[in-house]
Amino acid sequence: IVTAVGTCADTLTRPLAMDVRTRAQASFRSVPEIPETIYLPNAQVEFQSSSRGSADLQHIWDFGDGQTSTERNPSHQYEVPGQYTVRLVVFDDAGCTSFAEQGLITVLAPELSIYNVFTPDGDGFNDTWGPQYVGSESFEVFVYDRWGNQVYAHNGTAAEWNGTLNGTDVPAG
């Protein structure tokens, strides 16, 4: 609308095409959830993009260990102990970008300690025996007496033996 000094005015209307887009916004979830400590060799994380924007968003994942992916919902296997931050960058066909970052994922090597003596005498100190294991894999444990007879067996991720066989104390040795 143009108005001149005085009372003269004129209006010109023209159609205008506008392209309104939803701005790209990166976000994601993971299983297990970040932050998390996971153990080798089963150090796999599933990532799911919950990013918003146009239907044709492109994804670039950086898993923090030198590996990347362009999948929308990738799965990643960590191979080396360390602490990792995951970064997702999304961009659309108009060049709009956004990124999201989460961390830390702590990847540890499993640890195993096996003690060779315990005292199941009910004093509350060293009354049970078992491998001290920090990890995610299951293991088997077998204990034999000096004559080769099996007195204890276990399969799982944690073992604790109280020094008995069928409810009876096993002799020392």
C-alpha cells in the first residue's frame, strides 16, 4: 500500500510462493542408554534417531572411535576399551543442519581374579569363594577335591560357593 501526501493511495497485491520448512533438529536414543558402561566383547549399542525435519533427512553418525555410519538407526560394535562420545549430524535438502551429542559410553575389558583360599567358618570374613568377575559374558566354574571328585559347579556370570557339598562341609584341601 502506497499513500502520497494528501489523500491519494494505491494498493498492489501479487501472489507470493513461500516454501516453509521444518528446521532440522537432531536427537537420538540408544540401547543401552547413554551414559553406560559396557564390557568387551559384547560392547554393542543400538542407536535410534528421533530427529525431526523434512522426511528426507540425511544422517551422519560418529561413534567416537573413528567409525561412522549414514544409516538412520545404526547398530555399532565397540572393539577397544575407552570412553566415547557419540555425535549425530542431520541435514536436509535445503542445507539446514543440526547436531546432537551424547556421552560417555565407557567400554571396559572384562576383569577376572581367582583366589585359591577361603575360610568358610561363619565369621563373616572370606566365608564364600568365587571368581571375582567384572564383565558381561557367562563362564563355567568347577571345583574338584584332591582326588579328582567334583564338589562344585556353576555356569553364569557370578559364582559364590560356601564350601559345602549337598549341605555338608567339604574337608579342607
